[in-house]
Amino acid sequence: MSIKTEAPNPELTTTGPFQAEHRGISVLFADLVGSTDHVEALGPEAYADLLRSFHGLCNHAIRKHNGTVAQYLGDGILVYFGYPYAGEDDAARAIDAALEIFAALSARAKTASIQIQSRIGIATGSALIQTGAKDIGANAVGTCINKAARLEALAEPGTILICDDTRKLVGELFQLRQFGRHPLKGLKGEHTIFRAEKRRTGIATRFTALRGRRRHGLIGRQAEMQALGAHFEAARTGHGRGVVIVADPGIGKSSLVTEFLESGPVSAVTSFVLQCAPEQRDTPLHPIRQYLEWVAGANKHDNAAARHAKLERLFSAIWGAKGEDLTMLLDLLSPLGSGIEADRNDSVPLRRQRSFELLCRMIFQTASARGAMVVVFEDAQWLDPSSAQLLQCLLEMVPPHPALVLVTTRREPPYGGGMSGAGALIALDRLGDADARVLARSAHGTAQLSEQQFALLIEKSDGVPLYIEEYGDMLAAAGPAGIREAAVPLTIGGLVQSKFDRLDRNARRFAQAGSAIGRTFRAGLIQSINDGGDISAPIAMLEAQKIITQRDGADEGLELSFSHALIRDAIYASLGRDERLRLHGAIADFYLSQGGGMEVAEHVLAGHLARAGRPRDAIERFLGAALQAAGEGAAGEALAHLEAALASVDALPSGDERDLLELRIRAVQGPTQMVTGGPGNPVFGATQARAMNLLDRLDLHRSMVPVIYNTALHAWATADLARAMRISDAISGIEAESPDDASYMAAHTMRGLVAWHQGRNDLAEASLRATVERHRPELHRDLYSVFLKEFGVFSLFYLGLTKTVQGDALAGAEAARRAAVLGAQMGFPHARGFGLLAKFNTAMLRGDVEQAASGSAEARDFALRQGFPEFAAMAQFVRGWCQVRQGKPTDGIADMEAGFQNWAATGFSCWQAIFAAILGRDLVTVGRVNDAETLIARFMTNIDQSGENQARAPLLLARAELLRALRQSDQARSVAAEALHLAKAQGAHLWADMIAESFSD
């Protein structure tokens, strides 16, 4: 017997008289072994009687264990456990039914003249079922259905094979034997399979936890409460700290925190809870914004101006913020910002970090004024990147303050193992049997539960507080005779499905529409997208089932929330494709109809558009959200929005329109990745490579020069100098056809800096001078926002290096001075940083220890404050060079090595060979000849590949000095002569003079 698996029923859809929904089910497939032999031996009529007997025997076992026969397939039978009514033990009931079928066959064999056998396969998973259809077997699609048939075909007569998902759900309820891993026809890969042999007794079912919601006193958490109390006492005496509370869903993190906040001295101090939400994990600072707007008196009907005014009053009148402090707080938290232009002397990341520190100070100021404070971040696994940065700042600043920062999170990345800065981690486990019984009596003591039901409650709940509560509710509702029917599903998806099966159609549609919006939603919006109608009855029914709770007064703005995030997820997962498209489309249209007063963030609307099958509109909205986030310094959120936009691109048909939209996204994504990871970042490189591929395909090079330039920038940073030069030539070609200053300076700047690293000093000077002469600060200021490079400063920096290497130290110093002045004048922190680099690097090259020391110190301090790790690394290297020459060789070499390592960590390959040459000479000087030999050999090989020939002569000099230290004088002089010849050929008189001075004999 076989079942067809080639294609789903083409009529299966979520539209029409019936609605399709996704359900978790366990599927049993059984057939009669040896059908052909039986037909030949018995004839058609007798065989038909035998088959009816087999089917009847199977039906008896199936009905006993609440299964549903989906379809008779010749000599086989297809059965669903979990449809039309879900149960906690669907998988276990499927195995019980299979075992009972075999038991019945064995009993029959004692009296029947004709012996029959069966084999059974059982698989668990999600299936799309057209609810209400008569032939549910033909109107269902799911891998688990096909898998059950394949397992049955693999089984030996008289055996039951189950899939790994079924095994996980039944735990140790049954005695199982490994059957190995096998390929299954029509399914990908190999599958772990088990053979079910018999049911065990006395083994408790294991449950996946969910968060408890009701209050029955804290049971079984005395040690954790004492630990929290000790942390609080230490904190309020001025030893502030952070504590992370970790547990699986449903174990009781929130219950513990709630009881703690209401206990003893803690209840007398200020505390506030910042609630994270899965649908807001890409909304910058959502938990703190939401909390502060509530404190300020803002409500959902307030527009942006009203919310801004209330926040400004809170910050100024209550917190006492004035001047720059008030401006920074409003820029960080107000929907309108401060309206005051930010100081250009600070980079966006630096200003944002200062704003976080200011906000933390304000929070701790409140703590000091009121004696102590407790700050709680709930469900930190859903923190947005900006809130994560704020939390890290709080943890770093809390030690001297009378404040306790509590963080609750699941046992999963990124915080399941604790957080940097948090001094303690409290891990919650399931309750033991004794505590579970106490909680069960507390939660259900007034319910009319029989002793049998109570024992079943303890057995099935497995010490998970949420399941103790939910299971007891369902048992009480079912009454003494309804134990099986009221069984709680093993997973939260099954739990919700079981509750759903008790609802009418209107309540189901209401909850499904809410799940498409998110964890929290407005009742009025559901009414709008579900075409009106009464909403009071569905709300009452859903509240009775504890699926939703009210968050506001019962008016037209009624706000509802799913009682647990996983409940929302399970309901949403039940939606069929067409219904998801309809709901998200209606939600998006509702928000769009609000125009400028839209109540959700741009990326939330974009998400609905994407899930509504409207990718073009979604992409535009995601791009807008990304640009806004990047402008606020929230690069993490910007990248998340761009990734979402790219996912929408995947939904478009191939063609020029799709490629152009992707190119627009990549043009923003690349520079954002460069800001967060540096120009040598491989992710940035991959984005630029993809962008260039799209440019070539669309032939849009003339309009996308910044994309081309950033690609060259990555090639330069990774020392792919030949490619960087080719790209600069391509930009020159574009500029020749369509002259403009941006392309001209981009091409000449890139060509100049690449030529310098290649040792082509004359070409470098000519190219860099071309940019310097064309550049006009007042005219070309806006190019920085497009290219993220200030061409005038960058070219003067490298012109200073070029003139210094050419032996004109005065001209080099003057170019460096001009770079520093122009960098300060332009006002861009990155440009100012390059100006500082120009000063101390040219000083080092010409041997001016005093200027190099002061310049590197200034630059390092600036770079660390602004968040420019590559600048800080270069300054550290030069500081070490100075220390060696100031009589501190040990400290100096250590600084040079650390700076070298930190530079490499940013992804930069360029400059490393030059650093190696300088460091190698000093290693020889201090007697570390083995380290010097390894370093020099490594980078001689590297420059053969990269073409960074500016470093070749000084590396050869370092090698010659190494050979001399090893007393290989002839070889040393030979290598020095080679280095001198190369330096002269390059016009690098600086290197030539160094070589001549070292080997004057």
C-alpha cells in the first residue's frame, strides 16, 4: 500500500466556503500486510470481509484514543490525532492507538483461522487542513502526512516506527528502540527513526515552559528571593549592581520579579519595568520611550507634537534638564527631536553614547533623591540594539549608585549566559513535586477537581507553573468525566489550538487578526479589518479562555494584549497563506489611511506590506526607516531594516526593476556596514561586490559613483591594490564622459592613495595634488554625506605622506598641517581624525619624536572618544614608536605590537606591511631577532601578493639589519644594496637616506 506524495491538492486554499489553517497533528498510517496474497488466497468477497474486519479493529482503537480517520486508502487507513480537537498528548495517543491495534491483532490471532498482520508509521508536525471539508484526508497538506506513509512502508510487519519529532513529544512515556537514520522517499536527507515497543508506567511527561500569569504567592523560590534581597540591600547602600534572571518560558521569571518588587523594603522605593516586545525589537529604544511617554502623561491619541511637549516638560520641569542636556534628551527620545542642529564636532555614535550616559545619570539621580531604585528590563531576548546599548551603559554606570538593575531573559542568546557588567546570574528551574502540589492547591483549591484529576494535573504539569495553572483550568472546565478531552497540549501551539477549538468563528477570527498585528493591538483596528460587527462577544470569549487581557478602559480605544507572546505566535502560525495576506493588507491599508498621523513606526508598516505580498511598497518604507535610523545613529536598527528590505526584494520577479531596487538598498547598506565594521569588514566587501554586479548588469555606473568608490575603498583597505586602481580608472572614465567634481575627486583621491601604497610616488603626488587643487570646502561639503570621505583632507593626508617619503620633509609637514586645519574646519569628526593622523604619521616618518608623541596622544584620545578604532590603533602604534626612542623599549614595543594587532582587528590589511617594517627594525634593536625574522618574512610574502611596494624598501632594510645582527654581514650588505636601489627607483629618498645611514660603511 502506498500514498501519493507528488503534489498537494490544487483545490486546497484558504478562500471559499472553508478556511484552511495550520495545525500541529500526529499522523498514523497503517495498512494490512500481504494484501495481494490474501486476495489470491481468499478471493475478492472474502478478502473484502477480512479488510472490513481489519478496519473495524483499527477504528475501535482509534476511537478509544480520540483519533480521527481522515481517509481509507485501499488496505490502509490514515488517521489524525489533534484534529478536529487538539490535545496535550496527541503524539502519545497515536502510539497508544498503534499499540492497541497490535494488541487486538494478537488477540484475534488466538481464534481466527486467517492470520493478519499490520505495520504502522507515526509522524508529528504541522499540516494545512481545510477545516469543515468532508474529505479531510484529501484536503490536507503536510510533510508529516507523507512521512507517516514512508515510515509505514519502512516498518517490518508487527512494528511501529515513529519520527524524531514524535519521540521528543512523548519523552520517556514509551519504551523506544533506535532504528537508525534512513532516507525516506520524497523527503530530503536522512531521518532519525525510532521503534515504539510498549508504554512505560510512572514516567512524568516533560513540558516546554511558558510564563505564568496569575498570582498565587511565590512558591518554591525562597532562595532566589533571598539572593535578590541581598543584592538590593547592597545596592541601596551605594553598591549598585546588575542581576540577570534566566529561565525557560513559563518557569516564572516575571512572577519572581513581581513578588520581589512588592516585598518588604523594596516596595517602598522607586521601581519601573521596561517591557520588551518581539514586534518592537527593531524599534530604537522602544521600552524606555514607551515608559517615559507614559510617565509624561502621553496617550495613544496624542500626536507627535503633543508627545514631544509632554516629554519636554518631564525632562525640564521634573528632571531639571536644561540647555545641551535637554537638547540631547529630546534628540534621543522625542518623536520630533530637539529641532536644534547637532554639534558637528561630535560623531553621531559619540553623541548617542553621551546621550545614553546622560539618560543613565538622570535615572540614577532619581534613585539618589528617593533613597534607592530598581530598574527592570523584562524579556531582554527581544531588546532592540539601541536599548541593549542603553542597558549596557546602565550596568557600567550603576556601581556607585543606590540602584539595582534586573534583567529577565530566556535561556538563549544573547543574554542566556549573563551580561557583561551584571554581577550575578540567577537561573530558575522547574518546581519540585512538593512545591508543584502546593502551587496546584493554591491555584485550583476552590475548583471541583477529583483526586484523579488532581493527580493527573501534577503528573502532566511537570513542575512548570504555567502548565499547572492552565492544565487545572481545563480540567475544571471539563468536569469529572472529561479528563482526556480537557488534556493540555504538550506545546504552547497545542495549548492554544485546544483553546481555539472551544471558540466560535467570530472569536477565532478576532484573535487571528490580532495576532497579525502583534502582541498588543487595538480592538477598533480589528473591527476595521474584519469588516465591522460586534466585538464585545469575541473579546469576552477570548478573555474567558485567558487568551487575551485588557490593557485599557472599555472604550473605542480599547487596547488588548495576548496573555503571552508565545500564545500570539501560535495563533499566527495557524493562519493559512491567503488569510495572512488579507489580514496584513488590511492592517497596512488602515495605517496608510492615517497619513502623517500614522500610529506605528515606518518599519512596522513596511513589515505588514511585505507580509501582505506588496514588496515594492514595503521596500520603500524599509528604506525610509533605515535612513531615519542611520541618521539617528542607530546603525544596528538601520541594518535590520535593510535586511528586511532585501527579503522583500526576493519576493519580486527577476528583472531590471528588482535589480534597481536591490541596488538602492545595497547603496545604503554598504556605507552603513562600513561605519559599523570598518572598510576592511568582509561583510561590507560582500555588499559592495553585489552592488557592483548589479551596476554592471543595469549599466548605471554614471549615476552610482559613490557605490563604485566604496567598492574601491574596500579593495584598498584589504590591500587589493590592483583592483582598487582599476576601479579608480573606471571612475575617471565616467568623469571623462560626464565631468563633475565628485567623480573627479573620487577618482584622483583613490588613485593617489593606492599609488602611494604601490610605491609609485610620482603618480601619487600628481593625483593627490589634482584633488587638492580642485577641492573647495564651501562647495564640496555635502559630498561627505554621499561618499563618507572628505576628499580634501584625505588627499592632503596622503600628499603629506608622499612628500615626506620623497624626502621633502618640510612640504610633507605643511601638507599634514593643512589637512589638520581643513579637517577641523569641515566639522566632520572622521575628517578631523584624518587630519590628526596626517600630523603624527608624517612626524614619525621624518623622525620627529616630540611631534609624533604629542600628535599621537591627541589623536588617540580623540579616536577613543569618537569611536574610531582604526585611528586609535594607528595612534597607539606610533606612541609605542616614540616610547622606544624615549628610552622605554619594553613599553614601546608592547604598544607597537598592541596597536598593530588592533589595526588588523578592524579588517585593514593596508599599512600592515609598513608597520611590520618599522616594528621589525625595533625588534632587532632590542634583541628579539627570532620574532623579527618571522614578522619580516611574513610580510615580504604578503607584499608579493598585495603589491604594497611602498613597504618593500623599508622591509628589506629591516631584513638587512636582522642579517647583520645574525652576523651574516655579506648577505646583509647585499640586501641593503637591493633596498637602496629600489628606494631610488621609487623616488623614495626617505627610505634611501635611512638605508644609507644604517649601512654607511
